[in-house]
Amino acid sequence: MEKEKIILTGDRPTGKLHIGHYVGSLRRRVELQDSGLYKKIFIFEADGQALTDNIDNPEKVRQNVIEVALDYLAVGIDPAKSTIFIQSQIPELCELTFYYMDLVTVSRLQRNPTVKTEIQMRNFETSIPVGFFTYPISQAADITAFKATTVPVGEDQEPMLEQAREIVRRFNHIYGETLVEPEILLPDNAACLRLPGTDGKAKMSKSLGNCIYLSDTADEVEKKVKSMYTDPTHIKVSDPGKLEGNTVFTYLDAFCKPEHFERYLPDYPNLDELKAHYTRGGLGDMKVKKFLAAIMQEELGPIRERRKEFAKDIPAIYEMLKKGCETAREAAAQTLDEVRRAMKINYFDDAALIEEQAKRFAE
Ligand code: ATP
Ligand code: MG
């Protein structure tokens, strides 16, 4: 059977990638990439989108483009199987955005709950950059330019996907079947939908500084886990502890596998028993944190090592990105041609049009 499905997903180069990205999206991407079930896979760095709220800090974006590329390679994204590219190098995306803008109303954009939260987080108040406000439209261009069927992302991206689907439906309704409606692919583990920060805040986010980065040293990981937010009412070891909102347990839900108990905590058969003991009382935070730290080191150690290896040849990474941009640009240009044709703005490549007009004026 011919493979039909196309993946597109990406990240903003606003910082190094963290374990929220890892469990929410990166880990899954590598599995999907290696499954061989997809016709094409596009992974991109949304530097244009990163600039919408960092317009006065272009150096930050520039520095992080290479950091994110290193993170990709370190987790196992393989340029031989996945096209890695940079958004700003594909001007076709801007053109698509320009046309899609007419298919979306201002009030529709104002209802986007993720954008609303992000505006608050950034204290924009009434000075919201238009580019930031409209980034869901540009994201629809990113997705549709590559005819993506499948977009593996975290839960915060749900409203963006809904917006993209609406644009596709509206476009196809007006101009005829042209664009492909994408589907979101969320993590199947609830703890991974939106990994909280080490401070217990709702989302680990580069912009909030509550992250464990994939590139953190073993010492940094150890320190961050040891100072993580747990249950503030769990003071003495004998106190009963709460699991809800307890970041250490959320991370265990995201990372812990049965074999970790054999290796690092053989007193307990599984996570349910560990949770039960904590809830009952008699289990201290430090013991649970030590267990989590051991798991994190096991998972992050190989990534950190691979990252160091790739960092030895930075020019090769730029070369890889450049090739990725070329491949991506071809795909986007193809879609843009189809869009222009559907929208009847392909004046010069349509011999029939010229003939028709000539005839009309000859009459
Ligand atoms: P910024 O603060 O600059 O927006 P970010 O940390 O939110 O950065 P993005 O580049 O916006 O990261 O998101 C990249 C991808 O990672 C998206 O698919 C998003 O859903 C996912 N993601 C980001 N943070 C988390 C998280 N804490 N848990 C699960 N998935 C996440
Ligand atoms: Mg974000």
C-alpha cells in the first residue's frame, strides 16, 4: 500500500529544548520517524514565529536555531529520514499566510485560548504585536504548505490545529479541493500532554525558566530534581502526601517504566505501590526524588552524549539545515502553485486564460 501520511511539526527556537518537549513531542516524533509508516516527515524551527514575541532580540533566535538543531539530532531525529528546515527560509509560507488572513476573522483569533494565555504570560496588555496575534494563521500555512495529515504536538497546540482545519475547510469550500485537513496527534500518556515546570507551574516553558533541558549536565539535572515542587503540606515523612499537582509524581508518570523499579528502587514492585505508600504517609520526598533523578539520568545521559558528539561539527549541521530548507522549499512551492491556481491568481501560466480574454475583447 502506498504511504499517504505526511507529518509536520516544529518548535520555536526561543531556547534549548526541555523534557516537556521531549515527552510532549520529540520522543513520539522519533518513534513515528522510525515506524516507516509515513511518506514524508517535516520538522522545522519556527524562527519567524519566535520573532513575533522576540522582535527586539534577534540574537536570541539566531543562537537557538543551532541549539534546537542539536537537540533534534541528539534525541534521534535523523536527517536521512526527516527533513529538518527553518521557517524563515521558505518565503512561500508568508505568501500562504497572506491569503489565509482573509479567511479568518479578528474575533475568531481573539477566541484562541492558547494565544490568550500567552498574551497574558508575556504582559503584552494592549500592545500585542499583530504578527503574534495572527501566528495561528501562519501556523496553518506551515502545516498546509507540506500537505501534512498528521501533526504530533502537545495539548497547547489544539486550538492551532482547529484553526488550521477551519482555514482548510473554508479554502476548499470557496476555491475547490486543494488543501489537506490535518489531524493533531497528542501524546497518549496524560502526564505528557502538558508537562508542568519544576516549580509546579502548569507548563514547563522556555519562557518561564522552569525547565530541565535536554542539554543540562548530570549535576544540573540532579539539583533541579532535588529542588522540585512536591506537596507543600507533606512536611514530615510520616505525613500523608498528595499526588495531585505533585510534580515529582507527574514526572514519574511521564518517564517511569516497570524496569526502573528493579534497577533503582527494588523495595517497590511498581508505581502504584509507590504512590499508595506516599498517600498513606511514611514515604519521604527525598527518596522519591532520588528515584526520579536516577530515571532522568538514564534517559538524558545518552541524549547529552550524542549532543556533544554532534556539536563537534557545527558546519555540518548548518549544511544539513540548508539542504533541508531546499527540500522543504520545493514541497511548499508546489502547494503554493496549486493555491494560486485555485485562487485564480496564476495569470501567466494559464494559456487558456489569455486566449479566453483575447477572444472576449475580439467580440
Ligand atoms: P515558548 O515559551 O517560547 O512558547 P515552549 O516551551 O512553549 O516555548 P514551543 O516551541 O512553543 O515551546 O513548543 C514546541 C512543542 O513542544 C509543541 O508541540 C508544544 O505543544 C510542545 N510542548 C511545549 N511545552 C510542553 C510541555 N510542557 N509539555 C508537553 N509538551 C510541550
Ligand atoms: Mg509555546
